[in-house]
Amino acid sequence: MVRVHGAVFGDVTDRATRLLGRVGGPDQGAVIDRPRPWWVPIASGRICYLDDFEDTLRWAQSTATISKASDPKFVHSGASALKGVTAATAGISAAAEIFLAPLAESSTYAALGFWACLNAAADDTPRDLYVTWLVDDRANNAGHIFGLRFVNYIGTVQRKLQYWNSAGAWADVTDGTARMRITAPEFRYFGITIKRTAGTAWKYEQLKMDGRTFSLTAVAGEPMTFAIPDQDIVLGCTTDAAAATTMYVDDFSIVDMLEEIE
């Protein structure tokens, strides 16, 4: 006998019509023990935060224009997504920020993930998409910033994944050559996994883009004094040309785990 376990959809439109909204607790980040939606590609773990941007937008606009998008071409699931638009000035960003409660002190791993796409006039237009994740570790009295950046084209650095390093700068991921279609935007999955060991604050474990995994085991993020027991997440995009960049982000999740991820 062969048993198959998995989500069953009577029709693919089930995915588009289901409205999940925002999932959290009274403290905005409590661990929720519930089944994961189909768009969270983590094999095991507890949900800390989910946002498919169907509900009232809770992300604050830190730069440029942040809003909800409802054009079906730029929504990964449901009816809306987060939209960020830069001004048409080289070097300017559009960014959305949210503060969440701390990760559980019993967690060993935590994974942040989301689906995103970029929109521009040409595939070789200088653009990037990034996320930074400031995590406070009360058990070790330490805070660190982790980050992932997709560079579409900046000078000689073309279509590359980068991470935010311990010196507070973007560094190339080994074998991190990547590509997104931006003239015909397509959603791609991006993820950061971090690990905490006894007596040691959080460090990188791996980055993800679609089905590719990039190992960053025990690599440190940027140390940061962070007295408030929160998480601070920024989603953004930047233009390096005198033309606006638009990003779309959907189905954002944070999951924590006690065991090693698959």
C-alpha cells in the first residue's frame, strides 16, 4: 500500500479565492500551531507570522511609496500583494518595515520567506530587491542583522544573490548567480534560515531562491545593539538608474523550528 500525504485542492482556483489574511497573536508575533498554507515551503516548524496582504496593510512605509497591489499579474495568491515603487532617481529605494515580537527562546532554527517579483522596462535595467531581518536574542543578549539581496544589474555585478555580512555590507553568495524576468515579471521565492546554538547568538544557516539552496552555515550577520525584544524586517527595492523600480511581495512568512530543516 502506498500512502500519499499532502494538500488537496479541488480546483486550482481554491488557491486564488482563499483569504488567509494576517496570522499572529496578541503580541503580533506569537507562535501559532496550525497547518501551513501551500505557499510556505518549510517542511516542519511552527508559524510565527504569516501575511498574504489580503488584510489591512500593517507594514509601515519607510521610504518612497508602499501600498497594496490588486492587479492579478502582480499577485502571487489571493487578491492583493505588497507594492513598492521608487522615485525615478538613481540610488533611491522603496521600503516597507514591520516590527514583530521576539522568536521563542526554545527555537533552534528560524526561517523567513516570501515571494517577490520586480518590474522594469528592460531586463538589463539596474534594479535590486532586498530584505533585512534584525533579530534580537535575549538569551544571549545580542542582536544581529541578516539580509538577502537579488541584484539584477549593477555595473559588472549582474543577476547575483548577496547576503548582509558581519561588517554591515552586501557580499556575494558563492555560486549565487541568479536570474529573474523583470520585463515580464514572475514571482520567485526567497528565504533566509538562521540557527542558534547554546551560548551562541543567531547565525546564518542558508539562503534560498526558488529551489536553490546556498549554504552559509555559521556565518555571522552584522552585530547590532538592540534593546527592544523585537524583530525588525524591511522589504525593499532600489533603482540605480533615472527610472522607477516596482517590487511586488506576497505570502510572507516566519517559521521557527526545534529540529534541522529539510
